[in-house]
Amino acid sequence: MPFMPYGLIRSALFCMDAEAAHEKTLAALERTQNTFWQLLWRQPRVQDPVTLASLTLPNRVGLAAGLDKNARCIDALAGMGFGFVEAGTVTPLAQPGNPRPRLFRLPAAQALINRMGFNNEGVAAFVTHVCTSRFAEQRQSAARGAPRMALGLNIGKNAATPMERAQDDYLMCLAAVYPHADYVAVNISSPNTRNLRDLQADEALAALLAALKARQRELADAHGRHVPLFLKIAPDLDEAQVQSIAAALLEHGMDGVIATNTTLSREAVQGLPHAQEAGGLSGAPVREASCRVIRQLRAALGAGFPIIGAGGILSGEDAVAKIEAGADAVQLYTGLIYKGPALVAEAAQAIKAHLASQGQVPPAGDAAAGPPAAGAQ
């Protein structure tokens, strides 16, 4: 458990504007990472190794993109016990995102609404931050033993880029982040960039995936390693759309899928303050929609295709529900805001116990929880 109880911190943060609290939290994490003060939030990492898309993860609980958009807090987040952390979404050029206010809490529903709009400092600054992290310095000489945390880098398009040139933005970002990523996530499902979700449609998706896979092959040859590509999709899809996306993933040889992003639905939060704000709804209200998409994906993709489940995980039980739906690993975001870093270990332990009860026991020597090995964040 972290030294400082999160409940005390949350009470103070929830007295602030949501985005101001977010910025202050990230600034504090950036200042204190790799210092004595990291003991306030650092905690042991649950060891429950899994191989996913050729990556060996120390456990099945990751951080979703959106929290650390500019990759400034990789070392801090590594200390919270995640098996993998996804930074971004990053775009080729810096952009301010949508006008404020653009982030809203719905505490009664354990939810958030955001219409951030891919606000970020641009891919050049993003890569600089990745490269100057202690995580990046140590990955070349990682200690043998427990697998180190994996780093995913999430890419998108600039708002000003016409949709007919969206592919150019994704290819530019892919080339820039590829040497520094353990995997790359392709975000085509944010509701906060105009028409972005159109890229989930059949012809547009096929063209984008074909281009990304061709560039991935070129980059693999150039850098001497294969970096997996994951596609992040929306929960607001019907079964036919999910099946069409699944077919495209298989046809183009994508390495995995992340299900899901935020929802446009407000059915579960009607009548609550801020419920009618524009943007994507995350947290508890998206839980079942996410699980539905995961079940449909698993049925369409078969047993071996990597699926990362995200959306509405606020307890260990919620994390297990994603695994039962067909996910191989899970990601947290809104749950971390409401529950704090202790949720990481709770979710990882719950998944580990569930899999053990199903007869999926980790190899000998990997069962105990413990802090990350030196140099193996």
C-alpha cells in the first residue's frame, strides 16, 4: 500500500476543478518521481506474468492512455505497480485541445466526462520525455528476473488535419515513437476529435490498417525488432460493426485490440449534474458496454488474439469481469481517479487469484508479489 492514504488526497483534489486537479497531480508526480517522496505513492508490483503479443508483462493490469498525455510521469506510474503503462495520445504537432472547461466529475456514478481533444505537446516533445525517463535509461540493462513493466505509446491525428490525410498523421507518429515503444496503440475511437470515429468504418479502417502494417514492417526491418500494434475501438458499436472490425484486424495482421474507449451514451447518468456535457463518458457507466464488445470480439477473433479490456474497472471484481468476458489484460483510468493507486494491486491480485482458481497458475518463482527489480521498472 502507498504510504499516504489516497482518501485524504482525493478529498482535497475533488474540491478543485477536475482539470486543475489533474494538472496538479501530474505536476506533483513529475517533481517527485525518482526521489525520496515517491514513497508516498510507490507500492509493490504483483507478479503474475503473461505473454501478450510477444510482450512478457509482469502482470495483467495497465494504465490506459489519457492520464499522462505527454509522457512526463513514466517513472512515477511505473512505481504504482502497473504491468504496463500507456502514454499519450500524442499527435504530430502540439495542439491545445478543446476549450475549457472540458473535464467533469460525476461522483454519484463514479464517472468522468471529458472532451479534451488530444491536447498534447506534440510528438517531438513526447519522444524527448520518453527518452529522458529513468525507465528508458534502464530498459537497455534491465535486470534479469521479474519481467519489467511494458511501455505503450498511443498515437492519434491532429484536429486540423483533414480526414482524407489522417493516415499521414498516424504514419508520422508511428515512425517517431516506434523505436521507444514496447507496443503502439492506434486511437481511432476518441469522440472528441471531429469525425475521428469514421476511421472505424470498413473502407477507411482497411486503408489505415494496411498502411500502418506496411510501415510497421519497414520500421521492424530498420530497427531490428517487431513492435506490436494495437487498435483502440469504441464501445458505441453494434455487433455487426464489431464483427467487421474483428475481420479487419485478422485480415491485416494487427497484433491486438483495446476495448474500449469512452462512450457517447448518457443512459446511465441521466439527471446527474454534468450528465449532458459533450464528450466521452468513462467509469462505471461504460463497464457493461465494454464487456459486451469484448465478448463479441473474443467470439469473432478466436482464443489466441490479444485483447486488452478497458472501461469501468473500479474494483478487483470489475477487473475479473473483463477477463471473464474474454480480455487477456486490463487497463485502468477513471477507477484510478476514484480509488487511487491501491486499485492497481487489488485488480492484479484479483485477476491472479481468479486465474489460479481456473487452473492457470504462474510458473514457479513468479507467484509472489514484490517490488520491481532494480532497473526493471
